Amino acid sequence: MNGCVRKHPPEAGKRERIIYYRPKKIIDQSFMAETKKIKTALVSVFHKDGLEELLAALHEEGVRFLSTGGTQSFITSLGYECDKVEDLTTYPSILGGRVKTLHPKVFGGILGRRELEGDQQEMQKYGIPEIDLVIVDLYPFEETVASTDDESAIIEKIDIGGISLIRAGAKNFNDVVIVPSKSEYKPLLDIVKAQGACTTKSQRQWFAKQAFGVSSHYDTAIHAYFEKVSE
């Protein structure tokens, strides 16, 4: 049982609209396999504006937070418990912040397939927790290119961990919700308000589409920069 259920029957003459919440008992088993509950969220963002309301809604639903550096400090400043990624990985942020989340205990938690016994056994063996929601954004590469000619500053704004988290979360949309920019804060907030911390497969697939759009745009901007400086 994943704690999510159809809340309202369809109105006569209208297409069925599925809304989920946390029930005391299951009403409709046919939708349960594709509906997943968010229990643990990895939050690692550059831009923190607009995040508070979403964090508050997730906290109210009992979602556990996991984060890094400044984001972890931001979440705890709001009064919410938030585990440090480095406590999970046993590695601190290294190389001037270039490596923070790039670790099997993070990416295994995102990419692990919940329905595959082999994946579950390996996750248990290596102490990898399931991560059901990834909220991340990317370093402002385009803005940096527009504001400076300093090559070192521009190169440092090529995001590695963030883009990897986005792609991992989007790839495993069957189990994971990926929020790849602050533009997706409100869509997820609306879902949490309507359904609790539960999402349908079609909703997770929509977030995956958004994520690959963000990834594609970001890489296109980086490619354009290197095309320009390589002329």
C-alpha cells in the first residue's frame, strides 16, 4: 500500500478526474500501482526564492528533507529538520563545491527501481535510501555569460551535479518526481494541496518532460558559448 487513493468520483457526463490523498483504506486498487507517495525529498537549489511555500506544504505532509550546503541551512532556518547529504555519503563537499551530490548513495536512491527486487536488494545492501522527489535548479550559466568575459567564472557556472540530478530524476519518472527549476514549484505545490504528497505516473511524466526541456536548453546554451569562443 502506498497511501494514495482516488478521492472523488467523476461527475455524470464528464471525463474521470483522478485526485489522490492519504486514506485510511484503499477505495480503488486499479490506480494504485502508478500512484506514488513522496516520503523523502532531495533539495539542492541555487535560487531559493519561491521555495518556502512548497517546503511548508511538503513538511505538512511529513516529507523528509535531504540537502546540501546553503540549501540545507536555508531549510533548517525555516524550522524544518533537514539531513545533510554529507552525512549520508560520509563525504563533504569537495573541490570548491564542484562535487557535492555525485555519489552512489544519492544517485542510487534516485535511480533505484522500486519494482525490481534486484535493485531493492542492492539498495538495502549498500544502505541507499529511496529518494522520491528531487528539487534542483542549475547554476545561472547564461546570466554569467551575459555579465562577464571572465572565462574561469563562466566555466564554474557549468553545472555538473545539478544537471545529473535532473537527468536521473527524469529518467526514473516511474518512481520519482523531478522539479528542475523554480517554474515547476507551483505545479507541484498545486498537486500537494489537492492530493497530499502523492503523484500519478502521468504527473511524474509531465515533470520529466519539463526536466529534459531544461536540460536541453542548458546544454544548448553551453554549446553556443563554446561555438562562439572557438571561432
